[in-house]
Amino acid sequence: MEFGVKSGSPEKQRSACIVVGVFEPRRLTPVAEQLDEISEGYISNLIRRGDLEGKAGQMLLLHHVPNVLSERVLLVGCGKERELNERQYKQIVAKTIQTLNETGSMEAVSFLTELHVKGRDTYWKVRQAVEAANDSVYTFLQLKTKKGEPRRPLRKMVFNVPTRRELALGERAIEHAQAISAGVKVAKDVANMPPNICNPKYLNEQAAELVSQYDTLSLDTIGEAQMEELGMHSYLAVGRGSANESIMSVIKHQGAAKDQAPIVIVGKGLTFDSGGISIKPSEAMDEMKYDMGGAAGVLGLMHTVAALNLPLNIIGVLAGCENMPDANAYRPGDILTTMSGQTVEVLNTDAEGRLVLCDALTYVERFEPEAVIDVATLTGACVIALGKHATAVLSSHNPLAHEIINASEQSADKAWRLPLWDEYQEQIESPFADMANIGGRPAGTITAACFLSRFTKKYNWAHLDIAGTAWVGGARKGATGRPVPMLSQYLMNKANIAIDE
Ligand code: BES
Ligand code: MN
Ligand code: ZN
């Protein structure tokens, strides 16, 4: 979708649709009032008669409002003025876009960016509106033979900003949001792709395709033969039951001098997690195609980073692998030697993500990184702890954890920190190896992170568990593209891209 900003008054707009807010109970926003005046009370009359209460998300589409140049006016309920918060603002914008999309307006001018959202400026409101708009028109129809797309979809949305001084700010917000949305879309597309198509090789091909689009990007591909040479026996064990080769794709963005230490982001890329010999129950097992959500996020993030041409060196690793039961599969009881030399007793082949990640995390030591963040749909326990709303952040490096949480707040891509205290380490002790790959039921997200922490001693590291946030189930089932917004913000902050002035 295309976006623009302008600064003008509502009665002068000549558009297919003009979007203005109404607060609860039946209170016009200043912009709606302006339209009411020139239409000689047309809008206030309707509202008095009870056509719109102003509850958040209520929509009323009007045609040919007297003296208004635009063909349509969309009145949008914004709830109680004092209660308008970030979440409601995003929901209102998304609902607006859906309505416009379904009612034949191919372009619209929105005044919702003039609403007051506590503590948020025009940059934030425009950026969130663009991201929410892109998000709400996303579909994944590649594999449907009848596409059923809207006949006259919304193509262009213009946001009005209160003063001309804010035009530049609005334009920057659009540019940033479009780059982030493009990354989110890449992440969603690859994650929604079914596991018979999206295997580790497919992830690698998507990486190659991305790299071919930008001069700053390059790709290294590490297959099973090279993993063998590197001693990545833990990673290899997980993929051994699969007919699809394990492939690790290393995408590099060079935006700064060669000697500047990179920031490395590693994504869990289980293109299907059946559980292996410790096989999962069949209910909702199809959702384990999303077990590559971390890798999808990293691929999307690299797209955003390249589109913004961030002046940093950034390395994105897609740890592609498939976990299947098979005569050749690894088993409970096996003891694996990881690339780090540490040994692991496998007690459950369904705790495979950490076995893949530990070797990927050892591999990236060679880059002498400034920081490493891994992103993984790692534990069902994370969904129990935080539900579907927040990504879990675990880190023993406080400054890095704070940077991530800040970026999450700025980007409205929620994250919450869990502790990574030493006390939990004893849960993964093993009588036969240096550690076990599971730590029992208590604090499953933390013990998984404890496991990874044993492979990340040589750099500053944080772990993001996106088991609850990478996709949604139910009627609107699909990948979310999270945490691309949060990590994009983290890297933009690192690159000192000013957003507030
Ligand atoms: N990919 C799963 C985690 C998962 C489950 C993410 C459900 C999202 C929804 C992971 O590989 C896994 O199976 N973890 C096990 C670990 C356990 C065996 C210690 C889990 O969470 O049950
Ligand atoms: Mn598993
Ligand atoms: Zn998994």
C-alpha cells in the first residue's frame, strides 16, 4: 500500500474518503466538528439520532455529505477521549483500514493521526498507523486457486498532520514503517509457507533471493558436510531423522567499516518440529510449521536493515533444520558432543531447538560480535507464562536487556523480561553428561535459556522466546512477523537514527 502525509483542513480534501474520529458519548473531534459546520449540522444530526455512539472501533460510512468535497466520510468511533491508549489507537486504525478496504474507497485521507495518544508524537502515530495498515491488509493466498481478494482494495492512505512543521517527521515515519512492514511481510510469507515447501533449503533460497536485491548483503551457506567439519554434532543430530538436509544460512549486512564488531541475530529455523522420537500429540501439530518463526523473523529483519541501509554491521543466521522420527533419528538417551566441546544428554528429542541453537551460537563466536540475540519459538512454557501477547526476554547482560525492552516499548511490539538466575542452572544437570537438554516442568522457559547461556559466555547475549508471539491460531490463523518491529527498533537505536525531532 502507498502512504503520504499532508497538512490541511478537512473541508478542502478532495478524496474518495475522509476519515475523522468521534469520541464516546457522541462527541465530535475538532476535525469532525469542522465538517459538521460546513455541512450545516449534517453529522451532528445523525449522531443525535443515535447512528453512532463513538465506541472504539464503531464505523459509520457516509456518502455525499452536503458541501464536503470528498465522496465519502468515514466516522470512526474512538472510545472515551481520556482512555485512548496505544493499543486502542492501533486497533482503531486497523479496523478503519479493513472498512475502507471492504467498501470500495481506493484512497483515503485520515485525520486519526491528530488524535491525542498519551506520550506519543506525530512520528509514532504515523509510523504505527502505517504498520497497522500494512498488517491488516496482509493475506497469504499463494496456494489458493480462488483468491477472493477485494474488488476495489484500498491503495493509498494519506495521513493528515496538525502543522506543516510536522510533515518531514511524518514522511520519515512512513519511510521507516514501510521498511519495517516489508520485513514483517517477508517474515510472515516464509513462516506461513507449508512445511512440505518451506524446508531448510527453501529458507536458504529465500536468503539468496534477498541477498541478490541489496549490495550490502552477502550470504554464506553451511550444509551438513561443513557442519560435520565444524563439529556441530548437536545441530546435526536433530536433523538426522529428516530427509531434508540441515542448512544454516548466514546473511551479512555490511553497513559500517569492516573492522567494526557486528551485531548477530540468530533465528531458530525448525521448518517442522514433530517432536522426533519424543513425538508430539497430533492436535495442532500442523502449527509446528511455525517453529521456524525465529529464522523467518531474522530473514525479515535483514530485509528491513538493508532497506534502511543501517550504518552497522549486522549478521543474521537462519538455523534451518527439521525434527522428524525415523530409523536414523537421534533418541532419548543419546549423548551428543556440541561444537563447544560440552556434552549433552538428550532426555527428550522434542527439546530440539536448544540443540540446534547451541551450535549456531558457538559458530558465531568467530565474528567477535558486539552482541548476539537469538530468537526462537523455544518453549511451550513461554505461552503458559506470558500468553500470546509478550515475547520473553532473557539475558544476563543488563544493558542489552534494557535496550531490547526499550525498543519493544517504542515499537509497541511487547516484550517482558524473565530472570536468568544461577539457581535455575541445577535443573539441567545430568549424571552422565555436562548437562541434560531438559530441566523438568518448573520454569521451562528459564531452564531452556539456562541451557543456551552455557554456550554464550564469550559475548553479550540475549534470548527472545517468541513461542507465544510468532503466530496466532484460531480464525485469523497466521504468522505475525514479530519480533521484526522490536528488533528493527533496537538496531535503529543502535544506528542512532533520531526519531523524535
Ligand atoms: N517448538 C517447541 C516449543 C513450542 C511449543 C512453541 C508450542 C510454540 C508452541 C519446542 O521445540 C518444544 O517442543 N519444546 C518442548 C520442550 C520440553 C520437551 C522441555 C516444550 O515446550 O514442550
Ligand atoms: Mn520441540
Ligand atoms: Zn521446536
